[in-house]
Amino acid sequence: LLFHATKQQPRTNETLEDFLGRLTHLHLNSKKLSTLPGLLPLCRGTQVLYLYENRLRDVEAIRWLHNIKTLYIQHNYLTVRFPIFISCLFQTLRSIHLQQDYVKQITIKQTDVEGLDTLVNLEKLNVSH
């Protein structure tokens, strides 16, 4: 599945781990995914992840993507509590697109807002419905 999520091709004699590790953009949108691919943690160079229009309920596996800057995850069925979801992301994240998701809880309590302070580079957060 991950080979079809990019236009790049493996180099001659390149290992699977090296190939997946150098991918910067993964197009996993509109694949009817209910879970994330098991090899996703090997995609450590991913900066932009397209996961929109799937059937995802949990995206915990993205916590392994330490270089992610933009996450398109709109039009899924996320049932995670919003601050918990945010806490698994990293300081490199600049843009999160969650519109039209079924996020279980988005509140404006002080404790929830405090979770956003770890995302020091966040410029855009779209949770519109």
C-alpha cells in the first residue's frame, strides 16, 4: 500500500526501510482505510501525510512520524479525545486539517488548550464541521 502512496520509486539495491524512510509525502487518501498501514513507522521522513476520506477511527501510529509538518485527516471517523490526539503529535507540526471528522470531544477547558502549547510551530488548525 505504501508503494502506491508516492510517485517515487525505490532506487536500485535500496532496502524497503531506506525507501520508506526517505519519503516526504504519503498519499493515503481515499483508500477506504480503517487502520493505518503497519509499516507507517518506517516512513520517518514523512513531512506531509494525506489521510483524508478514509474510515479511520484511530491515528495513534502517526506518533512515530517525527518530521510531520502537515496532516490532512479530514472526513474520517476519529473517535479519539482531541487533546489526547494532539499530545501524540510533535513540535514540527504546522498544519492539522480535521474538518468533517467525528472527533469525540473538543472542549475549550484550560487543560485542553494547554495541550496545544506543545505544538510550538502550529499555524493552522481546522476543526470545522
